[in-house]
Amino acid sequence: MSIFSLAWHSLNKRRLTATLAVIALALSVTLFLGVERLRISAKESFTNTISGTDLIVGARAGNVQLLLYSVFRMGNATSNISMESLERIAARDEVAWVVPISLGDSHKSYRVMGTTNDYFEHYRYRNKSALEFAAGQRFDDLFDVVIGSEAAKNLGYRLGSEIIISHGIDAIGSQDHDTMPFKITGILERTGTPVDRTIHVSLEALEAVHLGWQADSRALSRKVTSEQARAMRLAPSAVTAALVGTKSRFGIFKVQRYINNFKGEPLTAVLPGVALQELWSLVSIAETALATVSSMVVLTAILGMVTMILGTLNERRQEIAILRSIGAHPSTIFSLLMIEAVILALGGIVLGTALLYLLLMTLSQWVEQSFGLYLAIGLPTLYEIKLMLAILVIACLVGAIPAMRAYRQSLSDGMSVNR
Amino acid sequence: MTTSTGSSNGAASKTAGDPVLLSLKDVSFHWPGRNGFSLGVKSFTLAVGEKLFLKGASGSGKSTLLSLICGIVSPSSGSICIAGVDIARLRASQVDRFRVDNFGIIFQQFNLLPYGSMLENVLLPLQFSRERRMRATAAGTANAEATRLLLRLGLPQDLHTQAVTRLSIGQQQRVAVARAMIGNPRLVIADEPTSALDSENRDEFMKLLFEEVSRAQAGLIMVSHDDNLAAGFDRKLEISEITITDRPATV
């Protein structure tokens, strides 16, 4: 029997406790790697909320605030941008396209966003994926609605459903634009972004439902019917924000500088990636907390495993004395115990990883559908392999404790343990 | 110069006119951190092939003496020469090697690793000693030699590959003899090997032990408190005759 098979046989003799230690470690490894995958996927889906857009333009505001209301539909803009300014930006040579968006209304607590059909062309998420229609199509008529998948599902809407949108974003006390019902003509595929919870209408339709509101006379708007509105010229004079694409990457900073120094009204242009990073750093405390807790769980499992080995040392004094009597050096005893720790740790890591993949294969679809988190079932990443190695190294370091103890015990016990 | 690594596996012992297998001279030892228990040996020798009965109750320092002879602990001063090699001067790893090359050790009980079969237990020393492996395979394979030993010790072949946990204590002790004897050690150390056996098994065990030790022409030191076993040994000593122990009163 080689020293490796000695360690193996010895573990096999205690297979119940050894198996339990391996399972505890495996579960902790699954948790740890799983949390890391979720964390990375959450970060990725977060930073992939918007892609393909080079600049987000809004009234002068902080980067994060602008990002929050224009992309995440959270909070409100302090001020609008005039269409005239947008037209001047769009006219610049570097600019390829400008998609205006207008926010401020809601439908059953889902945000309504006014935009143009260009939005469906240019808005991109996760590696430049375009928005796809699960059913229906883009705006055709003035009161057409394209609805995000989550909103459609939760509200039970189908193509052809009629909806009334409300002024403002508070569920309570908002006033309905009830003279002008909208009709759902398009339902988007799920994206895992705030688009899923957005109700898209045309800019002109928003203009129509607000006819006369600027003068604060609801009476007027009450009288305007859908038919009358269709006959009117409904060019909005201002929007909330705009997404801008440039012709080349070199143009981005030029356009950004131009917008930030815009003569006429105070504007802000941010690079979505930069603002997303800034926003993510705000939530990274939670991220760190999560990672800390799961690594603590791994550490606990490693300690449990080592405690198990330590607990057996006393009953194994005779075994160690026998090995010493037939020529095993104390360092052989040390190696024997280390090999045990490594076998257990490797077993835990391998089993834990297998369990992780089993969970990924069974649950990833559900996670994607319920939380919009896309979990890739690829081979372990380099980062994950490094984590596994780190766990192994820590297990070896902690495993040295019983090994050292056995080493010293084997020196002091001498020939007999019955003393 | 006899302590060099090269000669530690020592054919030097067989020099003519030197019948001494083991000699201790001016040895002193104390256990680190054990209330200052110390043990000294002025002078003690064992001839090649000699069978010594060492009488001593537990607490007489017998375990310490055996540990010293086996090189499991090393003395603070003095020399312990086995087959011409002073193991007190060997490095720890050399002593461990020397031990397995030259000693067969039989404990009181629980001699066997609880995992592994009878055969695997007998073959264990060969794992650690090339010299023993060569001697054991001189006439064939190690397995064949182990099987022969076990058969001679009255352990039927169908037991050889079975787990040792099912064996009776008497059978376990005989397996321990086989393990001690495989590859012909120079010196067999047996620490109260019969204390767990009933009288019938004890007599059988002693007969087999003597046969094997004589066959290998090895020296034997057996420690026991039972005078009845002294018959058949070349010499009988009280432990107190060779050691000076100093054990301060414990609280």
C-alpha cells in the first residue's frame, strides 16, 4: 500500500464522517460558486441594460440620475430638452442617429415612454441584441402601444387590448387620459432589462393626450377626441431625454463635449458604460457582503472538515504508532494527514461543482424567466478555477493543523500509546 | 565512521569475532515536558541471535527503553549501536529507515492497521524498506513470502485477503509476528505481545515466535511481567538491572 492508498483506506474506514464532511464542503462550494455566478450575471445583465448607444442626453443632471430616469425608469427628470436643441445635435456630422424619449405618464404603475419607431431600431441590450417582437409590430396608428413582456404578462394584455394611460407616475391621484384609449399592437420579447416593464407609445400620442394641459385646462383636452387628435399636427416641442449614436467612436467625445457645453440650454451627455459603472459601484457594497457571506460558509465547511480529521487523531494514535514502527517517518505521518485533507477538499470541490452544474441546468431557465438573469452554463471560467484553487489552498493550509498535530504526536508517543 | 549513511544498512555487523548485535553505553534520556522523567543505561549488550526476556511492570521505563532501542526517541547522550551503527548519531530520517531495515516490532495488541487485509498488513514494512523487500523477494515474490509466513503461523490461506477486523486477538498477534518477520529483521522487539491472549493462545504464540526468530537467526527482546514466559529464552533480566530511572513524584 502506498502512502496515498494508506490515506485512502484510512478515510474509507471512516467513510460516514468523511462523506458528511465532503458533502458539507460541496454544498458550500456550490453556494459560493453559485453566488459568484449570480453576482457576475447580475452585474453583466446590469451593465448590459443598454448597449449600442453612445451617449444619453438629458437636461443638466448627474450621470447616475440621468441614467436612472432615462434607462431604468426610476425618478424623474428635472427638466426637458427642447426639440430644437435635439435637432441641432442630430445635425452634427458625427451623429448617426438620435432617438428622443419622453417620460412622465404611467399605466397601472408601469411607466409609459413616448418615443419613435427608431427606438426599436437602435435600442440595444446585452451584446448589441436588438429588441424583438414576440407579437405584433411597431407603431402604425397614433394610439398604438408596444408593451414590454413583463408588463404584458402581469397585466394580462394581448394584442388588441385597449388601455388608458394616466398623467403622472403615482398610482394614486393621477388623472386618466380617458378620452383617448390606446390599443396594444406590439408585444416585445423578454430582455431582462427595464424595457420589459415599459409601455411604449409614440411621441405624438403623448402630445395628443396632453393637448391643452400646458394651459392647465383639462376641460379642453376633455373635448379633444381621438379622431380630432389624429387630424392635428402633433409635433412635440420638448422631450425628456435622447439616445444618441455616433458614426465612429472618435466622434463620441467630440459630441459629448459639444452637448455638455451646449449654448442655449444646460444639457448633460453621458457615456452609458461610464454611468452604469458609477451606478454599479453604489450597489457593490451588497455585492461585497454577498461574496463575504458565501466565502465565510466555505471557510466554515473547511473548518468542519479539519475538525473531523482532528477528532479522529486520538483514536488513530495506535495506527500512527504502527506506521512509525515499520519505518514511517513523522513527515510521512504529516503527509498522510495532508493527503486526507486534500482528498476531502478535492472531493468537496468536485462534488460542489457538479452540483452547481446540475442546479444551473435545472434552474437557469426559471431564473432567466423570473428574474431576467441570464446564467450561462459554460465551462468553469478562469476566475472560477482560481476560486476553486483558492479553496483547495485554504483547505491545505487549515489541513496542516491536524497534520502538524499528528506529526508532534508521533514524536512524543514513542513506542507505545498506552502509557 | 560507522555512522555514515552508506554503512547504516550495515553488513559490517557480521564481522567475525563480533557477536554483539546491540549495545547501549552511557545512555541518558528524558522525555521533554514530562515532569522530568528520565532514564539512563550504563551498559547493556545483546549478542547476535540472542533471545532476551526482559521483566518489568508498566511504569518501569520499559516503553522508554524500547523506544530508545528502536530509535523512535533519541537519547540526550550516549551511544546505541545496532549491528555496528550508532543510531543516536543518525539523522531522524535515517533512523526511521534503519528501524524498518533491521527491526521487527510487535506491540501488546492492536498491531494491525484496521483497514487493509492480512496480506497488506504483512507487506507494509516492505513499502518502507528496500532492504527488507530484497530479502523478502530473494526466493520469489513478496506475496508468496508473506503467504508462506502466514501459513507457517497457522493462518489459513482463505483468511489472507480478508479484512483484519474480523480476526480474533490471537490471530491478530500472529499476523503481527508475520509482519515483524517478513524480510528477516536482525532484531525483534516484542512489547508484552501475549498480555491480551488466553493461556492456550499464549503458549502457541510463544512457540511460533521462537520458531520464526530462530529461523531468521534474529535477536529477540521480549518485555513481559509474566515470569512463566521466561522459559526458552537465553537470558532473563529485570529492567531495573540495566536502567536507572528517575521519576519525580507526581502531584
